[in-house]
Amino acid sequence: MTIEANIPTLPPLSAQSGNLRPILEWLARRAEPVAISLGAILTGLALFSIFITVVGKSPIDLFKLMYTGGFGSWFSIQNSLSRAAPLLLTALCVALPARLGLVIIGGEGAVVLGGVAAAAAALPLTGSVSPIIVLVVMAIAGMIMGGIWIGMVGVLRHYRGVNETIASLLMAYIAIALMNHFIEGPLRDPASLNKPSTTPLPAEYMLGSIPGMDVNWGLVIGILACIVSWILIEATSFGFAARIAGGNVRAAQIQGLPVGRLIVGFTALAGSFAGLAGMVEVAAVQGSANASLAAGYGYTGILVAFLARHNPLAIIPVAILLGGIDASGGLIQRRMGLPDATVLVLQGTLFVVILFCETFYGRFKIFNPDLWKRTA
């Protein structure tokens, strides 16, 4: 008697790999921006090391001090987080329009005017209204001012065909001039002699610190803004339409998408985040609107956004990293005798390398499933 055993047959190896192909494709596409961005950072650090060696200093000592000044102690970490708070918001000013294919580099203008608007809105309310209401009014005023300022860039881009990069940059210079006019003229506090500024906020009207930390609530505001922006882009029809328009404007117009409203809406929303950063600087750091609002956060936000590939969630760790590098500038200056602008040289080097590495996307076979050869 013959006994037949029902032994299951395994599919061929090619079939098994075919089942894994969607997973491998997903991993490859997600790994590409991480690998290229990491490579850009390492390349930028290598070039910066050459520069430090040429000026007669040790790159190893500098990087040690950079880590110590940014993340070496609890005090350093809190300082880095405080500096990262405005970067979260100014990076969104670049990242959101980038989803539509727009390059906005004038967020600094929205920051300074948002701070001035927030300080002006608080002047008639302090002393007669509760601090919570004053802070809310300041935030709304800063966001409206920033939204209008960058929104005008979107209007010029869509209705007049003006290049948004040049327009936003030139408007940033105009905004700084307007800030100087207001804080040295109509809004100037007579008691501010050496450094013109608006009337300082009373202590009870300042934006406080997170419990248990010496970091203001601007960090929480920035993180929430990044999360909300990611949901807007990835989980709403408004964000889906923006991504289609950013990929092919002509195709979006053929499909009947409101490209004009998307451009103006996204630029205005981006500007409102930068204006909110100005409000946080006034209410949590400076206590008044003054020339220190033009601290370069709008320009550093460009580097943060490009390094994060315009992903709102990736902006969070990148902003903290850049905040730590910025926080280490003073320690580098004291210990190594280098100017404080050394950190700016590093940021500029990283930015140039990141722009150069943009040309590598889609060129590596390992990260591009379209170039993989299907096995028989």
C-alpha cells in the first residue's frame, strides 16, 4: 500500500522576493532622503574641518566644544531647545510653500514685523486685561502681520509672475527697515536711550517657561505647529491638492484645482508661522520689540527646512541640532579664540553642500525601485 503525503510546495525564490518587493520599495524611498542628508552633513563637516585646519585650529577640539556647548549638560540642552523654538516656526515658513514648488527665503521679514505687531497690540492692553488674553491677542496680531507679508509674495507670484525667491528676499529688507522705523519712531519707549525699543512687557505678561525646564513655551508651540502642518499636508484634501500643484502646476490647472488660492493660502500660512516666531521672541525672550528681532532666525530656518527635506516632522530634530550648533558659538569663541561667526561659516557650508546634494536624488539605483531589474 502506498501512502501519499501532502507535502506543501514552497514558491520559487523569485516569487518570495516579489512578495517583499513593496516593502523593499517603501524602505528604499524612505531611506534615500536620510542617507543623502546624512552624507551632506558629513561632507559639510569635512569641508569645515579643512577650513578650521587652515586657520590653525584643531577640528576635533572644535567639534568637542560644539557638542559640549550644545548638548554636553542639562544647561546646554535647555539653551539649545530655547534656540530651536523660533527655528521650528521659521523653517515652516520655507517648508510649506516648498510643497507647491515655491522657494521662500524672506521669512526674516515676517519674523520682525510679527514681533513689532505683537508688541504694538500689547501696548493698550497691558494693565487692564488678563495676561492670557494679551498673549492670545499678541499671537493673533503677529500671525496676521506675518501672513499678510509673506502672502503678498504669493499674490505677486501668481497674479504678476514675480519670482517668489527674489520678492521674499527683497521684502525682508523692507520689513527690517520698517521695524527700525517703528521702534525708533512711533512705538519707541522714551526710556530706551541706548537701544531703541517698544515699551517692555510687565513680567506677568511674559510667556513663561515649561515647568521643570528653563525653556519657554515657544518650543511647545513650534512642535505643535510642525505636527499640525504635517497633518495638513499629508491627511487633508487641501494638502493633497498642494502636493499635486507642486508636482505639476499645468496638470493641477487641467484638473480644476484652485492653484492661485493654494499659492496665496500656503504662503500666507507660512508667513503666519514666521510672524508667530516673532511674537514668541517678544513675549518670551526680548520682552519688547527691538533690533534684536533681526537675529537671523529666518535665514537659519532655510537651512533647517532644506535639511529636513521640507518635512514638518523632520524639522523638529533638525531644528534642535541647529539650535545646539548655534548655542555653542559663545563657547567656541571663548575657548578657541575663534570669532562667533564661525558657526555661521559652518551653517553656510552645510547649506551649499545640501543644495549640491539635491542633484543626487533619484540617481542611486539602490534607492530608486524604478531602476531595479525584475528577476524572472
